Amino acid sequence: MQKNLLIMSQMPQYFVNLADDNFNTHKLWLQNDEDKYISEIKETVDAIAVMGGYKITPELMKSMTNLKIIACYGVGYDAIDIDYAKSLGIKVTNTPEVLNDEVADTAIALMLCVYKQIVDADNFARNNSWVNGDFPLSKKFSGSKLGIVGMGRIGKAIAKRAEAFDCVISYHSRNKKNVKYKFYDNVNELAKDVDTLCIITPGGKETEKLINQKVLKDLGTNGVLINVARGSVVDQDELIYCLKNNIILAAGLDVYVNEPNIPKELIDLKNTVLLPHIASGTVETRNAMGQLVYDNIKNYFEDKPLISQVL
């Protein structure tokens, strides 16, 4: 008998096709009344596939008495109550490694866009403003000092790319890593010593508002903030205040506190480059992520080792 897979939110068609061919799928995002739908199928659900934005609460897990595995489409799993899942014996997986390059590429692209004012320059050219004079001079990125908050797989990939720009690289993380870059055990001290602060640390309670007003003030009036991690890691209200009042120079953001809602104050600012959470957003990478979600679920029900188990 096919296992029942609840897909919590719309995912790339590649994954949906795999799931449809191998499981009895329930597609929550197609339902008019999600709560009613869950109440009707909850006791039959064997597995959940979920991507960012839909919280897997203790109440939801407890109601699904047959649930065995939650496969998260993404590296971050802060939307899942991990401790409660563990108490129920529910396995949790994510999709590390396959998106490292894509997120690292996006982080560097954001840095270049901010430093070189690429978006403004594009508008300047398209508006034919060049006929009235040259575009203002921008800021040099090569040789600048880059601080990375979170030296995991993606942090290392960002650092590797930044080396090609002759950046002086340092980092902050919970523990010192086996890397050649300078380690700071205090994020404020790191912020004081760099031109760019790039955030790629996990989300969740432990890192909520890690980047607060004090850190931003330490980054300083010539400092640039890049966030390709989670919106929750940065105190968004304080970031807006610091950008408005030129406490920091600029920001390049791919993530926000209440996605997909970006505050109008951020949108209206001239010293921001804003992306709609697309750091891993290529066909190749998203398909690889979908394959890994599928493989983890399939392996579980075939009594094979999970490929990327969180717990």
C-alpha cells in the first residue's frame, strides 16, 4: 500500500511529479480550507514534505498519529519544533550541500550589486539618464574586509568566492572552525573590523535578532550588511532605522521577518538591494533539493539510511 505524503506548500513540479508517482499525495496548498483538510486526513499521514514558511507545531505533529518523517525542503529547519518531533520519534531531514553554491553565488552577487550600485546603474541606463551626465562613482569591493557570521558549509563557500576578490576574510560562529580565516568569538568585535557583514547562520531562537542595533552601529557608516540566512537573525526594525539614518551604508537582503511581506520602509530606501528569497532559486538546484527530499522519504520507508538526517 502506498504511503500517504502531505505536501504542505507548493513545491517545484519536479518534486511533485516524483511524489505523485511513488506516494499517495495530499497537496495542502490546493485546498480552500487548509484546517478542515488537515483534520480530515491527519490520522492517515505517514510523511510530510515542507518548505520554509509553514510551521510544523507540536499540536500538528501530535494530531498526526501515524506521522514518521518530516522532510524539509531547505537547509533551515527552524519552522519545525525539533525537540517535540524527537519526543515523538519522528525523523527530520533537510537538504544541505546541494544548495551551497547557489546561496554563495547569491551572497557575492548581492555584495557586488550593493557596492557597484548595479540596480541603480541599470535604471540610470534604461532611463537614458546618461545623456545628462555620468553615473555617480561607486564603492570598490575587491580587497575589502568581509566578515561572515556562520562558517558552515555555505559560509565556507562564500569565503572561497570572496578570496578571488582578494577580500580579507574573518568570521564569527558558535565555535572556532578549522579554517584559515580569523575567528571572532564576539559578533560586535567582528562588525567593528569589517566593511561587509554577511549573515549565513541558522535561524531559530538561538540566533533571533543576533544582528541588533549595537552590531549595526559597530558595523558603522561605511558598512554593508548582507543577509542570505533568515530574516529573524536581523532585528529588521533596527536595520530600517540604521539604513534611514545612515548609521550603516547599505544592505543587500534576500530574507525578511514576515515573508513574503517586505516592509514598505525597506522598499522605499535607496540604499538597499532586495531579493525575494531566491538564493537557491535555480532550476538545477531546486530540482536537486526536491530529489533529496524525495530520496530521504523513500529511504525511510524502504528501511534504508537517511541521507541528510537532522535527528
